[in-house]
Amino acid sequence: MINIRSANSEDAEAICTIYNHYVRHTTISFEESEVLPSEMSRRILDVVHGLPWLVLERDGIVDGYAYATKWRARSAYRFSVEISVYVAPASIGKGYGASLYEQLFEQLAKLGVHAVIAGIALPNDASIRLHEKMGFVKVALFAQVGFKNSQWIDVGYWQKMMR
């Protein structure tokens, strides 16, 4: 049975387990060093004071998470957010990313969010499929803006209008 709930600092270790897999083995995250639970706890607390950070539990174990952050600091951007979703590698393809996003969008709508933006390190066909399934459209491509694992990486941006 799955349960989606708000994240808290006690979830930091489980979130690190999921996230650090992507840090170590992929170019999906541009972080090059693993994140410690203390740092992840700080990140969670920074977000949950205004925007949602959700975890998906399967049988009581955190198996994925999604969150929103401010798109930019200037006041005029206050109705726009950037979102991210990560699922444990063994649970990819089970619909958990979509379930997390559905709940995230519900909460963002209640907060009056207008534009939702997702940056995707390319290539990443699975992430593109998820975002387009959720109503996102590609709006930008930034060529070779990241360098990880001895290679240049492009980042595409997808956007969804909430209302």
C-alpha cells in the first residue's frame, strides 16, 4: 500500500538513499558529491516553510519524493515554481512519479501557483515521458550547461500552466 504525505527532517536519510544513487550513477542530478542527511534535512526544512515537499511511502518505506522550490527570488516570479521528482531505482515504472506529481499539483493549485517548470538533464526519455504525460510542454533547451562524468550535458525545460 502506498501513502503520500508531507516530508519532514526525519525523512532525510531515506531521501538521501534515493537521491545519492542518481548523484553517483547518472547525470540526472548535477551534484557531483553525495548529499549527507544533515544537508538534506536542511533542504527539506527550507522548502516546507511555504512550498510542498512530499514523500511516497510503500509499506512504510520512503520510495520516492517530489518537491517545489521558488523559480527565482524576485517578487514578480512568486507564482512560478520549479519541481523535481525522484523515485527509488527499483520502483521506476510503477507510476509513483505521476502519483507524487498529482498530489504536488493539488497543493500547488491551492497555493495559487500559476507556472510549474521542470528542468531535465538530457538525454532522459523516461523523465520527458512523465512530464509530458502530466501536461508539460518543452519550452527551452540550454546546450552544454553542465559538465559531469567527463561530458557536457544539455538541459531542457518543460512547463505546465496550472490555470
